[in-house]
Amino acid sequence: MSKVELMAAAGASLQYREWLSHERRARLSVRGAQLALLLVFLVLWEVLPKAQIVNPLFTSYPSALWPTFLELLPDTPRQPGILTGILTHTWFTVFATIIGFTAAMVLGIVIAAALWWWNGLYKVLDPYLVVANAMPKTAFVPIFYIWLGATLSIYGMSLAISLFIAILMIYSGFQGVDPNKIKLAQTFGATKAQVLTKVILPGSIPTLIAALKVNVGLSLVGVVVGEFQAANIGLGYLIQYGSQIFKLNIVMTAITILAIVSSV
């Protein structure tokens, strides 16, 4: 390699290092701003109730959450309406979310594939899917409670909230696959099933990932809404119970755990 080429390579390497350094500083700046915003929120949350600017009965404050968590930690907590520890409540909510999320994604993929396979079926069902997705699912909580009972109604709410958006998102992803790829596969003699499994599904991976991200949150929302009405266990039940007896420490502790679960 000539001297000029070595100098060019060295220059490019220097520029690349400078770019990496700039990107690293940008990431650190974003993380720092995020942490600073969280810190400001926690400080205000702590100071305003203690200064009586905000009624602490309505907001609690961060320093009260850890003692409340420890109080609720044993499986026989010292609260008359709470029968199990907070970790058991958390696990019940997480488990119900996993069940609802898994069912919504599996059914969403299967139904979207059926709609893609029989396009006429999609034309018939499209307005009903749109209406079902737009309806406020919380209106069905009492009905699910009567139909399914206390426990299964929670899974039903999780599925109802997340299923229809999953169907619409995944079907939209199927329709967004490059038609030239489909024609190419058909030119080489691919059957409709092969087009679905070899072209449509792989080509819809970004949409499937987006649906996964959306449905995790929606499934959790469905579980918590179901627990408000039907359960005597779960974080939703803790929030409902704490609000009924005006113990905001319990409510805020459960909400904080929900926030942590949502961010995982």
C-alpha cells in the first residue's frame, strides 16, 4: 500500500473514531436527560406532598413506597383485604398477561393468514373487525365476568383488548409485502401455502415485531382492567382495594410495580 493510501486509511479511521465518539456522547446525553427528568419527577413527588402543596392523601410519596412494599411482601401481609404477598399479586398479573398476549398473537397470525388466504372473507369481515377494534372493551368486563367467571374473565379481557388490533396489524403487514416477490415465487411454481410460509410471513417480520410490542402493553392493560372488576388477586386488585380504603401507598406501590413490569 502506498503512502497516500495509508494516509487516506488513517484519515478515514480517525473520522470513524470521531463519529463513534460523537454517537457515544449523544447516547450519554440522552440517558442523562432521561435520568434527570426521572429525578426531577421523584423530587417533586416527594417534596410537594410533604410541603402540603399537594394533599398527600391523594398522591402518597416515594419514600413511603418501600415500607409499603416490605409490609406487603410476606404471603400473609398485615392488611385485612389482602390475602397474599405482593410478589404473588405481581406474578398473577404477569402470568395472565403472558397468557393473553400469547393467545392474541397466535390467533392474530392464524386469523390474518386466513383473511389473506380468502380475500373475500376479509372483505366481508373488515367492517366488523374495525368496529370490534374501536369499541371500548371495558364495557364488556361485567359480561365477561358473568360468562367466564372471576379468573377466566381476566384472560378474556386481555385477549379482547389485544386480539383485534393484532389481526389488523398483521394482515396489513401481509398486504404490504412486495407483490413482485409473490409473483416471482409463483413464477417458480410456488403453491399458495409456500407463498404464505416462504414469502408473506418472512416479509412481515417487521410488522410482527411491531405487533408484539403493541400487544404486550395492551394485554397488560386488559389484565389490569379485568382485575379491577373480577379478581381478589393481582396488581389491578391491589390498586382497586387501595383506592377503596384510601390507602394511596398501596395504590402507588402497585402502580410503580406495573411501570417496572411494563418497561421490562
